[in-house]
Amino acid sequence: MDRAAAFLAWAEAFCRDHHRDDDEAVTGLVEADADGYTPRDGLAESVRERFRLSPGAFAALVDDLRWGMADHLELEPRVVDAVRRARTTGWTVVIVTNGTVEQQQRKLRLTGLDEEVDACVISEAAGVKKPSPEIFHLAASTASETLEGAWVIGDSARADIAGAHGLSLRSVWLRRGRTWDEEDFAPTLEADDCAQAIDLVIARRPS
């Protein structure tokens, strides 16, 4: 799912609703979000201050940031096609995600991604988060598999690729216009987007 596009759509709608639909206001929200790495409480307070909203608006802002953005998420058809190709060629596809059950399940249902994969493991339910090895082992066992021959695809160096590295698994990093800057570990491969990453893994399945 293109989270950046979803947040941008949310930010544009929020700015219009608050009569600040200029590019500077939208860009400010996108920068403050830091691609989702800013804690929601901190981002909500930043937005409240930027738009000079009352302290009472804080709770509603937190809810909107957690839930409203999901309404703008779209599952790219190319990704669906790639996932289906992977499963057709014998791969088991499991989503491993950090976050709350309610929030992440809502995203999966809204986009229909839950119908395209074999299983999903969410950190809140698992009681452990990426990059911990336990969550990847749980992902495999949930799908009645082991991690032998597994690949990890993800855009987070510290959560996804470090997790793969800790288990000596192969990985594909979604660079999304960024340059790899970790010195202690590196992905096996890099890709521009998820569909390309999945196809790279498909091509490396043992015959």
C-alpha cells in the first residue's frame, strides 16, 4: 500500500477542511509525519499547534491520524498481481506488521489485502515486534511453514532488513527513492517498489 500517497491525500483534505489548502501547509504536514515515523500523539500536538486548534481538539486529531488516513489507502493492482504470481509458483505469503490489531486489520480489510495472502501477524497480538526473531518465526508457524528459504520484503531498514539479517534470511529492501546508509548489515537485493521486489523473489525460487 502506498502510505505516502494516503497521508498526502489525508493532509490535503485536512488542510481544505481548515481553510489552509496551500502547498506550504500540506508540505508541512507531510514533513511533520516523517513517513509515519513520528508518534501519532506527537504529530497530533504538532498539527494542533500549526492550525491553532484548541487543546480539546487533540484527542480527535489522534483518532483522525490513526483511522482517517486508512480511508485513503489503496492497494496497487500490480502488487495484487505479484502476490498472486508468488502464491501460484509455490510461495507462502505472510504479512508481518508492527501496530495495533484494530488499526492494521482495518487497513487490510479496506484494501482487500487480507484476501490475497496466506496469513498475517500483527505485533500487538503477537506480543513482540519486528525486528525480533520471534515474530518472524511466528509468521512462518502461523502459515504452517518454517523460515527455511524464506525472504523478507520491507521498506524499514531497522525493522524489516535488520530482522532478516538477525535470522540470516535473504531480504529485499524497498528503497523508495532513498539510499541505503546502514553499515552493520545490508539487504540481499533492493527494489523500487513492492511488485518488483516480489518478482525478484519469485525468480529466485529453487526449481
